[in-house]
Amino acid sequence: MTATQGQPVDGDDAGRPAGGDESARGPLAGNKAAPSPPAPEAGGPQDGGRADTVAAVVRQWQDVRPGLDTGPVEIIGRVNRCAALLQQAEDAPLRRAGLSRAEFELLGALRRTGHELTPGELARETFSSGTAVTKRVRALTERGLVERRGDTRDRRVAHLSLSEAGRTLIDGVLPEQLAYESAVLAALDADRQDELAGLLSELLSRLEEYTRALRV
């Protein structure tokens, strides 16, 4: 079910630099001064008086399908919309560094594990498909950020590590990205951030259990 208005940017392209003067922009300003949303109209029982874009989607569904339970859209839709906006933001350090979020996660996995990883291990570390990892590794290798070493016993296996340039990039961009994300979250006080983290952790754990059960 499509829960948001507009199409989210693909993960591998969302972090690409979009050009333009970004020096004066704050968190999430990459959406270029989007107008304030109109005052919400009275909605159904699930509307809750909310005025974001997902609330508008929920009201539309309630108009055309009044008996439909749109409760999941209230959560999943907002998670997806927040992720898309964070990916698109032109002032984010990742975007300035020319990295998509997926590429950043791959470089981060090589940095935090502290040792070489095979493409299969990287796929598991970054929750990605093997095909997606292969594509990202190729692009990062061409940029000189990742190095490949062949296995002496099996030529089909590659061992991947950060190059010096890759280590310098991830060590430089990580503190900037964390500071940026802290600024984005500043709308919520520490207690609410902790509560949100706990709820998302619970949801993620359930989803991971469900996914593992499907594979058995």
C-alpha cells in the first residue's frame, strides 16, 4: 500500500549531490522551502488532528474506503516518509560527500568490524541483497574507497576492506552525519527519543523474527 504522496528516492541514488548552494540550509532543508501544510480538515477517528502528509493520505483513504482500517499507514507510512526525506535532504553530510545511505552503511560495516569481509558477509551486515552489494562495491572500488583481495584458495571469493581514502572519508563524515541526525531529532526531547527508540526496537525485533520464520 502506498502510504506517502510522491515517489521516494531509491536508496542508491538518494545520497547523490544535487548541486546548488547548501551552505545556509538547515536539517531537511533540501526539500526547498516546501509550503506549510494547510490546516487539517476534520477526519475520521484515526486522524488524530495530525497535519503531516501521511495524515492527508489517511483522510483520503477514509473518504473513499470508510470501512478500511488505515491504522498501519499511520506508522509504516511515516517511517517510510521520514526515511525518504532524510535520504533526499541536500544539506546532509552524506549527500555532500557523494554517498548514498546504502554506500555509507557498507563503508561503515567495513570500518566498525575492523577486518576484511566477503560480499556475502557485507550483505548480512547491511541487510542487503547480494546483487545490491555487488553494485555498491563496484562503485566504491572505482572511487578508490574499497579494495578487493582475491582468495588464494577460491578465486570466486573476494575479500573487501577500506582503502586509506575510504577510512579517511568514513572517519570524517560519521561525526558530521551523527551531528546532523541529532539536529533532526532535536524536535523530540531526550525522553521521547528514548521512547521512540524503544518502540522501533520492539517493532524491528518482531519483524526480524517474522522474517527468520519465513526462511525456515
